[in-house]
Amino acid sequence: MELFEYQYGHNKVYGEFCDLLKRTPREVKSVKDIPFLPVELFKNNEVVTGNWAPEYTYTSSTTTGGTPSKHHVRSLQWYKQVYTEGFERVYGPLKDWTVLALLPSYLEREGSSLVHMAQGMIKASEHKESGFYLYDYNRLFDTISDLQVQGKPTLLLGVTFALLDFAEKISGGTFGPSQINWSELRIMETGGMKGRRREMIRAEVHDIIKTAFPKSAVDSEYGMTELLSQAYLRDSGYFECPPWMRVYTRDIGDPLSTPLRDGSRGALQIIDLANIHSCAFLSISDQGRVFEEGHFEVYGRLDHSEIRGCNLMVSL
């Protein structure tokens, strides 16, 4: 509530949005009364709280030639603290992991917050094998095979379409009869298809990956340009938020409907308290379900929403 009042008074875009809805601090009496700013407003507006020069500006990917969102970041050190604490509370110290990043579509453009996070994770890892892989699947397979022999805990973080390409090459025998049967390897998919493959439900994606990596856990990361925090899904279960992040659903046809966490399907709304310097209360173009304890599922983009973000999994 304190952050809402602060951002209402010091964020021009958010303040005007609240005024238009007649949801000012005078009317907002509880968290569920707080207005959620549509992320589409990050495309053509400078969504900042306070008066400061950004240290960096993250931009969203676009697969339809549309306008990318811009998230101005006041402190890269703050972002590092947020993603590090978010990851380590789920998976333990980054220094204990070998981090392999398969993010070709993100490496091919500038301004990706996901690439910046992966760079920080690789740097925090204390293993020489950690690094980025563009389309060099042969080198990636050889590296994972070597790590399997060494028994080092390893995270393979990849954009979904590239992980599927890699998994299908393994299952198809591209790399010979060698197999990856390794329980110390975790596969983490993120970022969706980026227009490279047909959209698939998450269960189908995970099944294909598990065929190539039968003993490895398959996880997912949920984040986006307009947020600073990430939610993680472990072992093909549900997404879980860090304590400073909370997800709700709302009626798809009514942006002012009461935020819910009752398992009903709807448009997603997110509170990200790490977004102190931009906007912490965001209405997302994804749909899903949020359960009472806060775990959630993501089904895909809302109808008529631009397909450009992370974890683009549409239901059949």
C-alpha cells in the first residue's frame, strides 16, 4: 500500500492511469483495490517512478514487427540482487552450478534482460564450462557429456524452440549412440517459440525434452521485460513466486474486476515489489490460473494480444 501511494505520486504514467480509473489513494483501501497498469503502456511511454537517468534500458523481443516495450532500469546492481536471490532461494548458490545458456534469439539482439540475467549467472558460477551457446549444438552436447562424466550439477537454460531443436537432434541420433542419462542436469525452458516453431502446450514441450533427457528434471522460468523478478516452475509442476512477487487473475473482459487467487482462469496481474523505480502493479497479456497458495499456471497470450513475450504456451 505504501508503494502504491508512492508510485501514484511519483510516476506520471501510473498516476494518470489511476486518475482515469478514479482509483487514487483516497479510494484504494486494500491491496485488491490497487489498479494494475497494462504492460502495453511500456511501448510508448516512459514508465518511471521518480526523476533519474536509467543505467540501462531493457527492450522486449517482437515477432510481428511491433513496437517493443522499454523498461528503464535505475540500477543494474539492484536487478542483479533481485534475480540472484530469486534463483538461489529455489536452487541454492549459483556458485555451485555450471550454467549453460542456449539463448540464440536473445543473443542476436540488444537489450534483453534475460541475456543480462544469464550473463550474471554465468559469472557467478565458479565453473569454467559455464557459458553461452548460440547454435553450436555439437559443442553443447560434448560439454554436457563431459560434465556428466564429472558429475557436476548443471543448469541448461534455454529458449524453448532451441531446446526442442537440441532435444530432437539427441533423440534422432545426430550425435551418435551416446545418451544424456543424468539426474544432476536440470533443463530450464523459457522464452517460447519466438516465431520459429508452432506454439505448443507446456506439457507437450516437456515430454519432448524428457525423451532426450530421461533422468533430468525439466523446469521453466517465467519473466518478462516489464518485470524485474522471475517465477520458477520445478519438475513440470506449478510456477512459484519469490516472497516479493504475487500473481492474481482477473476477469478477461473487465480490467477492474477483483483480483483472484481461487483457481479460476483469467488474465494475469502481477505485483512485483522489486519494480520500485518503474511500476510494481502490472496487468499482463497472458492468461492462466492462480491457486489459493499463490502457485500459478500460464496458458498463453490473450486473444488479440501481440505475441512477443516469454513463455508463449497456448492451450489447444
